[in-house]
Amino acid sequence: MSQIVKNLSQAAKLASSFKRNLILTAKSLRSAKCAAATIVLGNNLLGLAPAPWVVGRLSDSFGLQTAMAAVPAVSLAAAVCFIVAARHYASDCRTYEALRKDLDGPVTFAVH
């Protein structure tokens, strides 16, 4: 449990540093920086923080070999999600371009 708290603390520090850097970033790059910060935070909260605890619980219940065999299954599930997302990517890009043209100018995102 202490490892989860430690990883969450590191994720919070990293998110805080992204916020400080965001203020110094040009407006045209802010949305990309926010996206990167969100990905890093999500990765820490969903993957790095609880993983040792989950594997330990599985190990206690089913044995270490079974617990370690379950770890790649999560990666396979993530791969399936990426494949599903990739199938929609091209149409999403076309939709975005159509919306951008309707607005008569570039789309900008304001960060407050």
C-alpha cells in the first residue's frame, strides 16, 4: 500500500511540474502539453501505482506464477483497445477537418 501512495505522490509532483511548465509554454503548444500531462497522470494512476499491489494480491490468492502470467493479459487488453481506436482514427480526423473548415479558421484551445 505504501508503494501506491509513493507512486501517487510522484504522479502529483509530475502533474504539478507540467502545470508550471504550461504557463511558460506558447499558446500553440499548450493543448499538446496538457495531453501529455494527462497521459502521464493516467499511466501512473491506472498502471504504475496499483500494479505491485494487484500482482501481490493475485500472488497471495493464486500463486506467483499465475499472478505474473496475468500481467501480459492486461497488455493484451490494452492492445485491443488501441486497435479499436485505430480503426476510428481516420474517420475522426476527417470529422475534425470538416469541423475546422466550418469554423473558418484554426481551432485553438484556451487553458485557464
